[in-house]
Amino acid sequence: MAAELAALRAAVALGGVLDPADPAAGFVRDERGLLPSHPAAVLRPRSTEQVATAVALCARHGVPVVPFAGGTGLVGGAVPLGEASQLVLSVRALDRIRSVDAADFALTAEAGCVVADVQRTAEEAGLLFPLRLASEGSCRIGGVVATNAGGSNVLRYGMTRDLVLGLEAVLPDGRIWHGLRSLRKDNSGYDLKQLLIGSEGTLGVVTAATLRLFPRPGHRAVALLALPGLAPLAGLLALAREVCEDRLTALELFGRTGLELVLRHLTGHRDPFARPHPQYLLVEASAGRDGAALTAQLEHFLAEAIERGWALDAVPALDRPQAQALWGLREALPEAEKRAGGAVKHDVGVPLGALGAFVAAAAERLARRYPAAVLNAFGHVGDGNVHLNVLVPAGTDRAALSALVYELVQEYAGTISAEHGIGVLKREALTQVRSPLELALLRAVKDALDPHGIMNPGKLLAAAPPAQDGGSTPK
Amino acid sequence: MAAELAALRAAVALGGVLDPADPAAGFVRDERGLLPSHPAAVLRPRSTEQVATAVALCARHGVPVVPFAGGTGLVGGAVPLGEASQLVLSVRALDRIRSVDAADFALTAEAGCVVADVQRTAEEAGLLFPLRLASEGSCRIGGVVATNAGGSNVLRYGMTRDLVLGLEAVLPDGRIWHGLRSLRKDNSGYDLKQLLIGSEGTLGVVTAATLRLFPRPGHRAVALLALPGLAPLAGLLALAREVCEDRLTALELFGRTGLELVLRHLTGHRDPFARPHPQYLLVEASAGRDGAALTAQLEHFLAEAIERGWALDAVPALDRPQAQALWGLREALPEAEKRAGGAVKHDVGVPLGALGAFVAAAAERLARRYPAAVLNAFGHVGDGNVHLNVLVPAGTDRAALSALVYELVQEYAGTISAEHGIGVLKREALTQVRSPLELALLRAVKDALDPHGIMNPGKLLAAAPPAQDGGSTPK
């Protein structure tokens, strides 16, 4: 590896090939603290061309490359594996917003741009970049594209996949793919960008993306519903879509357990209801112009939900601080959980109509097998995505518990990763839930684009045995 | 080929391996009448398993397979090439709607289901399947998935790609991929369905799809605007999105030329305005519940468009027949064009903000080079997609004219196929507009999934030379 690093240092004006011991390389670590991080070195290219030069060199020398952006991933997808055997390639210095075109409802940002900065730039152009994530203040465009990030606005605006119009990327042999288009419709050949979106750095390094923008909603209406249980969930979703139509932006579930964790472990929050309730549903709708009509729509939804017995009570936010307080309860859940000692996390998804039954079944099965465990289920129920997190006593076999959850997910035709991806933490689980044919197809795609296994080996799929020919550049 | 056909006849209970001379095989022809169609035979499997058996046999014998559904494509993607050297595999007998799940907002239909039947089934469940195509009465699910069909509702609901939640398909070696999921969010590995959507039958045979349904809009508001020219288009699009928000369903442009073609060649239509205008913009918005508010929104848009001078006049439809009459003008354009002797068609797209300038530039450049040509530009301008059709005198060099159009498309960072695909008619043009790297990537994907070039060879990409080993089944 020393010779290869010397070659990189000699060939690339990278503004630093950092030694892993360099304090400036300290940002390369696992967000969740579960995985060690021992990169061979940390590269900080300042342009797409420098990324290309570096990757071409790595391909020639057979050095594995781990693309790194915000480092906020939850499955270890950007953490180097092994002992100083993988090179981390940070795209953080590619942080330019290259263009904003309001007439085209599009913006082109480099991979190192922080999502919150992209949101702000869109807002300054009078538009909206709708990706809304807990980590939006630190996650970056390269990362959200590579992981097909979801978040709280998926119900209305889709996943990152739906927000990407074009990509620029460096392929595993160092060639630059210039695919920065802003077209809404383009059926001229296979849609190549779909390969890279959600590929978790295993098929190339995303260096820039052209992103869809939307009209900016001037009005938001937010409310919290108290539910008697999980049974009314499917009905509430259908009702909310019918009454609020496409203005429905978010539907977020959390339970009494979650609310109590927040109230117990964090300050500045209060229970908006006079008495405890089993479940809570946060609803948000937004509109551009007619705030009064929007409020009427949301009130109509609340009234109908209560009339049908699907909600026991409801608190509409009367102003922006109240709306923020309600959202604050939902957004505080991960931190409260961490303060309570952490949880075994499961980012799972099931068909929309089955979510209530699925969470109820999970609660029952967990209670039977792990009587001391506490289920904290919350998430984006408008998309069938629930974070099925379980607080367990020390010494619990976490792998066995997850296996139980994933078995139930399979029974409900669901997914073991709705939005966080596979990375290294779910790589083994993936081999359990996907058919041999699907695993072979994943491998076929990987081998077609990265025949020498240079890009983020060991993520999403097991690393292939090293190439026999020493990793020469494919044709 | 005779031996292979005998093997197929012997092995597969297909309810008919039709001789091409059989009148029952007459449906296999080119929709546009531009291409001859000489299949080696026409297979009509009745189940996914029969498709798999047939494809496995074809793979073993190296017989090329051309998947065929509705046969309404406009680029020859489903037409067999050569003289009785390719087998047509019709999926028309796979015509069952397997399930409708209103709580899951999803429906699973086999590849042979006609789109209009899927629309009707969704409607009976109180929901909407939003794909809206001129050919919806005859095109089929397998075809719209394989071509990533677009149509008139893309602005609000997206392309077919955005409507597909899961797929079942037979791969080029005859294996069945069971990918019928209904999940909104699933980041468990590369999104394999993205490969097959829009692949034009070159990577496998789609046998069924799970499709997204939406709340059914109970109210529609439609109007026709008369424009002074193309300059206000980008402004009108932004204004319509701002005022009508996500209720905006369609924005369709056509010119005076198109309207006159309709009035001259077809009966039952009339000019809704008292005087002629250079351009017309059809706008539709729809809502589930509050029809009065919807009408007010559309009227607000019309008033503001006229106040800004972007529209000279506007006709709102006051009832359903009037709305249908306005849509009728737009929908009659292809037929009127055909009656006028046909046109050189270009299904192109450019960035949203550039559409007006692009059409104006095309008109100017065509007038200079082809003074006798008549430009009939119309289409889905809310998506940047315009059908740039040119009526030309006999003897015009159609290829040279198209080359001129495609050159202009390149200058505007556009696409030579926004929604119709590549098929065989645009295969050569694709090699002109895509970079060598992109063409290599398309080929890499094709070779990874169809290493023996069995699936629809000669479509989208040139046929690869025949495999040396006789086409054995890949691992």
C-alpha cells in the first residue's frame, strides 16, 4: 500500500493525501460508533478531474476506494473496512452549487454540498428542494444520492431517486460520466443514473447532481392526533390523502413509549394532550397560496378522523412555534432513545395497508420472546416505513432479536431496509431475505460496472476475491 | 430455425406457436407502417411459467425473442427484424388483474392487460391509475413498462417508471424474477426494476407489474389559452404551478398550424376563439373534493396570465362536454396530421425553461433549410416534451431533416427521445447523440443481463455478433 500511496501523492495535486493519524482526517468515523475506522489514507480531491485521476490510479494499483461525503449514514456504508487497506475518498471539497435555474425548476450541486445549503439556495430562488432529513445540516448531496435518502417528505415529493434529474460521476476505472441533464422525460436508452442512485458507492463516485426543485409552499398546517391504537392507521392514511390531496406532506407515527422517552430524557418538550394515549400521528399539509383553505382542509380531516373514532383527540398547531413544538416531539425521538441507552434499530417497511398490523404483531412477538425489551416504533407511516427500534437490557443477543424482526418483515412482504441502505451492517441480513436470483443480479450489475471490485468493496455485497490481473483498467 | 420451432412446439403447451402466415398472427405489425414484419413464428404463452419455458428454450437454441404487447409503439421496438429470423413472444394472453388493494393504493396486473382496463379497475376501487395515453385503449402494461411510457399526466404523476412499485419478469436465460413488491421505500440493494423499466424488451420479458394508485380526482377544471407566441411559455408554466400547485395535471401546447390541420381534415371540431392566434395552451387541474376552489384557482391563473400579457384570450370549459371538446382538439392532432399526409416525427425534449426558445429556433431553422415544410409542434410542455413534427413535400430527405432537428436538440441539452424510446428507428441517431462512454455503459448493462444477446436484438443497441458457444444458459 505504501507504494500506491506514494504514487497518489506524486501524481495528484489533491490538496492533501492525509495520513489517517492526521487530526484533519478525524471526520472519517462511523456515525453510530459501532464500527472501527482505519483508512489507509484520506484523499481530499478538489475537483471532478482530481477524483478521476485518483480513482484511475487506484484502479491501476488495485487499491479499494471508499467514497465519503457527510458521514451520517447509519449502516456503515462510508466506513473503511479492514486495517489500513482501503482508501477513503472524501468529496467534501467539491462543494460548489454550479447553477440554479428557476425557469427550469432545477439546480446543480456538487457532491460535497450540504443538503441544508442546497435547501437554502433553492429558497433564495423562490423554490423548494424538498428533501427533509434529520441530518440535513450535515449530510451531503453525494451521500443522499448514493444512499437514495428518504426522510419526512417522501409521501409528497418522493425519495432522492425521484429528485435527481442528472448525475456526474467518476466510474470505477476513473472515467468521468457527464450525465448532468435536467430533462423530465428522457427515454433515450437505459436510464443510467438509476444505477448509481442508491448504489452506496459501490458502482462509482457521484461528483455532482442536477436536482428537481418545486414551488415553495408558503403555508403549512400541522396537527397531532391521539390514536386509540394502531388499527385505524390504514384508514387514516386513506382519509388524509382524500381530504388533503396532494397537499399532504407528512404522516409520522410515534407511540406513547416514544413520547415518554422524550419527556423523560430531554428538556423543552411537553405532552400536548391532557391524558396519555397509546399512539400519536403527526400530520402536515402545505400549500403555496391559500392558507385559509389549507387550514380548513386539515380541520376537516381532524374532525372526520374523530367522528369515525379513528382519533380520540387532536391538537392543531395555531402558529409556527406550535407547529415546531409538535414536530420537535417527533424529531427528538432518536436523541431521547440514545439518552436512554440506545436501541437495536430496524429501518423496515411494509405495504401501506399492513403497517398497523405489522407493528402490532412485532410488539406481540417481541414481548413474548424478550419480555424486558421496550419497543419504540416510529416513522414515516405514509410511506409504509417504520423505525422499529427496541431498547434492550445489556447482554441481549441483538442479532437474534433482529433476525426475529426480519422474519416478521418477510412475512409481511416488507423490506429490511426502507431508507438507510445495506452498507456493511445489513450485508449478511440481505443474503437471508433476497432470493439467490436477486443476489446474482446484484452481483451481475456490480461486476458489469466495477469488474475489478475497486469501489467500496464489502458494502452492500461481500467483497469479491481480488482480481487476478492486478486490476488493470477495463475497456 | 425449423428445428428450434419444432422443439418449442414439442416442449411448450403454448396454446399455439403460430405460423407467421396464420391470420391470427396478423396483429404483429408496425403501428406506423414504416417497417416490414416477418417473424419466424408468433408465440402466445398463457402464463409466466410458459413464458419462462419458451425463453429458456430460445436461449438454449440461440433464437432471438421479440417481446410483443399492445404493438402501439412508434419506434419499431416490438417489430421483428430480418427475414423470419426472430421469434415474436406475445404477452397478450397474460391478461389477468391479479389483485387490487385499495388500502395499499396498489394493483397488480399482468403484462397483457390493456391500460384502459387497468384504469377502469382502479376506478371501481375508488382510485386512479393515472397513466393517460392516446393509445390507452389498446396499449398494454408490458409495453408501457418496457417503454417507460409518458403521456398527458406526467406533469403531476410522473412517467411509468414512477408508477411501478414491483415487477415480475422472465430473464434472458428463462429464469423468473419474482419482484412484485408494493413498497414505497426499499433501499435493500440496487433497484433492479429500474433496469427493466424502459429497456424496450432488451433485458427481459415483463410478465406482471405492481402499480401505484392515487386518490381519484372528482373534479376537473380545463381551459384553453390563446398565446401571442412561444415567448411566455416558461412564465406560464411557473405561474400555473404556483397558482394551481400540485393540482396542475396537464399543460399541452399546440400551434395555429395544428388547429388548422384539425379543422380542415376532421369533422366535429371548432375553433373556440373568435379569431386566430399563434399558439394555444391547454391547461388542466384536478382535485378530489372542492370543485369550487379548483375552478377559482384555474380562473385566477387565466386572469393573471392575461393581465401579464402572456395570454391574449382564454376559454374555460364550463362543463364536461366543453372540457372534452377542448381536449379533443389536442387529441385529434396526430390523426389530422395523418390525414394531411403524415409527418416526419420527432419526439424530443429540452429543459423546461428552454422549450419556447427551442421551438422558435426549430421553426426558423427549418424554414430556412426546408421552405416548403410545415412545422406542427405540439405536446407536453409542462414536462419539456414537444412533438416536433414536420409535414414535408414528397421527395424530402427525411433523414437529413431529422439530423437537423437532432442537432438543434443537442444544442439545447435535450433528448432525441423524450417518451417514445429508441427501438430500431432511432438506434442510429442514438449513436450520434450519446457519448462513447454512455454507449459503452449501455452495452455493459445489456451484456451483463443478456450475455448471449437473445432479447430483442437490434433494438436500442445494434445486435451483437452471435455468441461463440451457441448460447448456453449463463450461470
